[in-house]
Amino acid sequence: MENIEQKYLETIYRQQLPVTIFLTCNIRLTGQIKGVDDQGVLIDHEGRLQFVYKHAISTVSAGSALKDFEFDK
């Protein structure tokens, strides 16, 4: 079974889309994803790289529509 979270983040990363990430502590980060692994996301936020652990993320929103995003159940 595929991991929809990982596939979604990797698709945003590959398509170099702008992204908004909301953290569980109500902080909003906007920028571009520079890397994704099983533990977290590296985001360029206001010209600075920040590593955010996935357990701290509440919501991820792509800045535009994803192209060719399909999820196999």
C-alpha cells in the first residue's frame, strides 16, 4: 500500500510548487519544499531552510493544482 502523505509531499517537491504548511502549534510556513524523507520536510521559508518534523505538521496545502497526482489504494 502506498503512503499518501509521502506521495503528496514528493509530488509538491518534484513539481516545485509553492506550499503552505500549518504546524500543530498554529504557525504557518510558506515557501517551497526542498526535500522530504520519512521523518520530515525541508522547506525554504523566507530565504531560510527549515527542517520540520512530520509529527509537528497539521496541514499541507499546495499553492496550485497538482499535475498527474494519482493515489493507488
